[in-house]
Amino acid sequence: MSSIPNSAMPHAKVHHDEDEQQPKADKNTTPASDWVEDATDAAKAGLATATDAVKTHPKTAIAVGATVIAGIAAAFVAPALLAKDADKKAPTPADPKPKGKGGKKA
């Protein structure tokens, strides 16, 4: 081992000693949990507002729900209908018989 005193080399410390002295971070004080907590609170507030609106205007809530369901159904059905229409409009091979007016020319 070296005979140089620790005071002459303050950067030469045992690292495992530092890990034990540092206070451990609490789960509730980490930055990630802050935004999760804020988002949860905002969602709860929005749900409470929506619940109050449904209680005061139930017929409107039913109409809005039906509109949302119809929109979702249209989002799924529209591409299928467009694909079906595209198949019907697909070009067909040319007719080998010429079509003309009047009949044979002399």
C-alpha cells in the first residue's frame, strides 16, 4: 500500500463508503413520479367533471356517446367500403369485338 496520506490525495477515496452515506431518494420525490402524479390528478379531475356533466345532462351524454360510437364504426368500415368500390371500378380487358353504329360498310 502507498504511504501517501489521504489529505494529500482527496480524490482517492473508497467508493463504496460514499454510496452508504448518500441518502436514498424517496419514491414520491423522483421527477418521474411527479409527472405521473400530476397526470393522475388531472385525469381524476377530468373524470369528475365528465361525471357531473353526465348527471346534469343525461340525454346529451347519450347523444355524445352514440356519436362517438358511430365515428369509431365509420373509421373501421370506411376503408373496407373504399376498397370494395375500388375493386368494382377496376379496368376490364378490352372487348375484342368492335362496337359501331350502322352495320357494314360497302
